[in-house]
Amino acid sequence: MDSVLRLIEAKVAAGEALTRDDGLTLAQHPDLLSIGQLANSLREKLHGDITYYNWNLHLNTTNVCEADCLFCSFARLQEGMPQAHTMNVEAARRWISERYRPGMTEVHIVNGLNPNLTFEYYEDLLRMISSDFPLLHIKAFTAVEIHYFAQKYRLSYEHILQRLVTAGLGSLPGGGAEIFSPRVRKKMCRDKADADCWLEVHRVAHRLGLKSNCTMLYGTIETEDERIDHLLRLRDLQMETGGFQTFVPLAFHNEGNRMERLPAPTGVEDLRIFALSRLMLHNVPHLKAYWVMLGEKTAQIAQFFGANDIDGTVTEEKIYHMAGSSAPKALTIDDIQQIIIKAGRKPVERTTTYEHVSINRHSEAAHVAATAGSREDVFPIV
């Protein structure tokens, strides 16, 4: 490790916030392994050898969307287009019933910006889930969706969120942040909530007591400086509110959209982003390596580049698979535990808000972890 990284190491050890220049150094320095080591030291200081996962469902009740984002493979502009779908509340009930198993703890809901739905539709959807599946925490609706509701139904962010909480909303996902840069958003997603609106939705949510996640889409046309700026703006809001639980870097996938000529990020770029994010976002407690987006192998390696979460069983993901993800659409708890164990980490099941789930759901995987011999026995990547 050279003298430049040693200075950053000293700041990290002292718990200091890194500067924009520090971030650019980490983004450009050729010694990726030393940067990963710095990120891993902070990760282990915060979480030891634990890697979190949860038992969850991903539900998309509509992909019809007014926004016309160049990078999106999921949305369809109108009903009736190929692969366009909208579930009514009864269809959503059946969909969950077919996949729900006792012990699941979360349903994650992200939708398109559908102009044909009333606000009561979303309230009824949450009420149905709260009534019929009361043990599922509802993590639903990105800040882009909340902003859309506020504009469409002429209500404030606070009023929208209060009504959704009354109907059963438990927390917000972090999607829709993309890159905060006005230059990039003008080219890629000019007709949806801008950065200031995204941040304000989360500010209001945190004020109301809701926890949320945050994200960054990387690998399109953004610069390294724009990535650093994005992270700093998230860090500033976290200093103000403390409401972000988890940061999730999201890699651009280039199939099925109008940016398909761009190459997808490399594995090296993925790992650098994770290390950079862990070090810059020292005040966001968790960093998630979303296995659907990264693939299981890179998600394993990311556990040594700052990540301490791998997401959950998912059951069943559509957004990244419509963009060409080759990862499975779902994993079992056994699958996830084995992925974590074979990466040399300790699997711990969590709720959405990071309480530990005390039930030992699958004793066989736990036994493997407890009785493994040398580190080499559990480290090989699967």
C-alpha cells in the first residue's frame, strides 16, 4: 500500500469522512486489492464476519410506465404492449398466495408509473397484504413512485406517505436514484423525479419514522466525479436524518433497452464500486451485494470488498432478468446460506430492518458452517 492510500487508511481508522478528492483517488488508484482491503477492514469493524440475507418476495403489480428511461428493460409505455402487465388486487393476492411460505418476512414492491391506476389501488393493495399476510413487512414504492403519486393526485409527499403507512407500508426501497447528475438524467431519464425530489421524498420518509434504502446506477454514461458526487449527496442526507439502512450499488445491464451498445460493467469495476461505496458512505450501516444483479460469484467476492448483505430469496425477480440477468430468478434459503458459507462468511437471516431472525430454519447449512475445518474448506467460490 503506497503513501496515498496510507493517508486514506488513517482517516478510515479514525472514523473521518473521506473527501471528494479521496473518493477520486479510490476510483482511479491502480491498487484495487489494497482498496478492497481498506473497505474490508471497515466492513469487519462494523459487522465482523456476518453476511445478512432475508426470506423475501419481489412483486411487480404493473410495469406500465409513463417514464421513458433509456436504460430500462422492464417498463412498457402502454397497456397492451408486448410483456405489459397490470395485476388487480385480487390477482396480486393470488400471486402472493402461490409463493408465500410461513416464515417469510418481506414483500418488496416496485412498479412502473402507471397513469391508469387510482391512488386507492395502491392503498387497497397494501391493505390486502397487511390483512391476508400480516407477518410480511411491506417495503414498497420508490421515491420516483412517491413523487409521481404526489404530482398525479395533487398531494404532498407527507400526505402520500402517511396514507400509505396507514394502509400498511413499512419502509421504502432505494430505487430510482440512478445517478444524481443533471447532465446524465437529462439524457437517460429526463421525465421522472430529479435528484432533489428523490432526496426530498426520503427526507420526508425519514422524518415520519420510515427507514429506507438508497442506490446508485453505475456503468452507463456517468463520470467518476459524478459517482462521487452521488455518494456525497447520499452521505449528506444520512448525516441529516440517519434514515438510510442500506446502500445498494446497481450495475447497468445492457440487454433489452436503448443503451445496449454500451458494455456492461466488468467484475473489476463492480468490486471497485463496492469498496468505494463502503469507504465513502461510512455512516450508512449496510452495503448490499444484490446477487440477482451481480451474479452469485461476484456477490461472494464483494463480501470482502465492503459488502455485508447479499439480499434474499427474491422469489421472483423481473426487472434485472428483463435486462438480461443470467442469475436465477430465486434462491432457496439453503442456496443463500451455502453461497455465504463458501465465501468464508457467517450467514445471518435478518428482517427488513435488520433484526436477527432467531429461528434456525435450515440446521444442515448451519451445521456445515459450525463444523467446517480450515478457512480453505469454506472459501472456494461456487
